[in-house]
Amino acid sequence: MALKPLQDRVLVRRIESDEKTKGGLIIPDTAKEKPAEGEIISCGDGARKDSGELIPMTVKDGDRVLFGKWSGTEVTVDGEELLIMKESDILGILS
């Protein structure tokens, strides 16, 4: 099943963080926070102004992005947990 976001929404796959600290300590699953970094899988066409004119998306498929800890809605697509969120929930693009 494919999922195409509508309007100014994006579909994001979380990128898991390291399981060790810089000092070499292993972080148990219970102490880990959900990652706030991800890769955009799919984008909508963009929002529309009141006049009907399309506002193009700033992000594109494949971009690595940073988003708020509680941003988006979790969805399961083909057994994989993904996030769907508005473009405005994205804090920045990582290069």
C-alpha cells in the first residue's frame, strides 16, 4: 500500500539514534527518547492560498529533517511505523 500525503503534509521515516554515548555507555531501550530526526519519504503538492494559487513545498523526498519531539501522527504503512506531519512542523533540513 502506498500513501501519498495531501496538501502541505509529509510522510517521514524516523532515523534511529546511536545506542551508545560518546563515552561508550550503552543506552537501554527504556531510557531512549524517540528520535526527532527523519527522512522524508513522500510529500504532498503544497498548500493553497485563498486565491487557489499553489504554495510549493520547501522540502522534497529524500531530505533529512529535524522535527519537534511531539510532531506528527504515527501511522503504520506495510508494517513500518511512519509519521505524517505538516511541513510547518519541520524545524529544519539537515545537510
